[in-house]
Amino acid sequence: MPRRTCYWTRKLELDLVELVKKREFIWKPIGNTNHHIQQKYKGFAEIATILGNGFTELEELLDEDSSQIQKEFAITLEVTQQAVLHHLKLLRMIHKQARLVRDRWVNIRSTFNHNVRRVIKSKLTAKSSNEIYVPCWPLWKPLQFLKDVYSKNETNQNVDVNKTGIELVNDPTVKEEVQSDIEENLLEIRQRGQRTDRPRHRGRVHLELKRHRDSDKCKRVLNDLIRTIAPLTETPLQDSQQTYWFFGKHVVERLNNMRPLDARCATHEIFELLNKLPNTVLET
């Protein structure tokens, strides 16, 4: 759902800058970051109540005065449905106003940082003082307290970036060690376009392996059948083949549990498979 349009006059923007300036936790960073989100939202809500409803649409405003709202909040024992709805509506309006104030402040601060960068760039390229860019923005002078924060952030970033570079350039031993570490890491990591030991075409090898496995599986099935039927032929089995007798017993039990027609067909197929085997396999 798109946000409603809000109207900011120059006077409201100047008042916003003054109120934010008094609350350093909004604009002044503490250490490397400033993530006091709840505290910032409370500050923006306070600023929204101080500024009033001049920057929002008239349809969204409440008709009751602030004194009546405070009286309704003071009555905690006899809370009615109307008071609860009114309280929720007020909280929703305060949250919306705080968000509008926050968005406007972020826009103002980004505009200020943009103008600061333009001024710094013009100082580097200007040949005389007349060529230096001077912003004609009305909020440029009231926002000068942000200039120190911007300059500190820029210097800290430049120092952090240049420290490692200066040490590497001035100290040749450190430079050699870092270069060797990088080379070792590059050797361990395969680069793009580099050949590997894996075969490019796996289809042919995969098919050959599959055929070999299938043939081994068929041989195992046939050998198991031969071992199971060996006691029926009254041929003495070796000691190593006595362990397969349970398989033959299981096959016989399954044949006995089948219907006579199915058992006859199964035995016929088994004997056909045995007849197709060479004599050398049967002897083994």
C-alpha cells in the first residue's frame, strides 16, 4: 500500500533540524555504528508530537484535543471500547508520523552529504576560490553540525584502507609473505576454466560399469539357483556350498505355496535357465 503524501514547509524543516540537533543519539554515531533503533524511533515520535500535524493530511488528524486524549489515557479502571479504539488509532497515528519524520530526516541528511561531496570535489578541481561550489540550499548552514561527523567517517575509512597498504609497501618481508600465502591459496582453489582429473564424458564409462554390474548380478542369480537345485540331483556338495542350502529350502517352500499351475511354470523356467548354462558352470 503506497504511503500518503505529506507536506513539509521550510519552517517545519528548520524546526526538524533544530530538534534533531538537540538529540545527539539520532545523528551522532557511537563508535563504528549507531543502531539504537528503538531510541531513535522514540525520538522521532517526540519530534512528531512537537511539530504537530502540520505535515500530514487533514483527513488523518484526530478531532480531539491533546488534553482530552490525556484524560482518556488516565482512566485505566473504566476503559470502554471507544477508548480502546481511540487509543489504538492514536498509537497508529503516532507511529505513522514518526515514520514520516524519520524518512524526511534521512532525505535531508543524504542531501547534505551529497552537497558536502560536491564541495570537496570542487575544492580539488577549482583553480580559484570563486570556482568552489557553494550550496544555495536553505538548510546548508543549519546542518553544519553534521559536517564534523561526515569528515570523521571519511578520515577513519581512509586511514583503515591505507594502513594495510602502507605497511605492505614499506615492509618488503611482509609483502613477500602475503604474496606467498595468496599463491598457496590460489593453488588449492580451482580457477575458472582450469582442467580437472574428472572425465568430461561420463556416459560411456557409466554404461560399461552398469553392463558389468548387470552381468555380475545375472551370474549371481544363476549360481544361486544351481546351488539350490544341487541337492535334488543327488550330487554331493562341497563344504563351502553347504551354506546355500537355506536358499534352496526357501525356494521349495515358495513353490509349495504357489498354485499348481504357477509352480509348474516356475519350475519349467528354472530348468530352461539351467539347460542354457554350459557344463563347466554346472560342474563348479
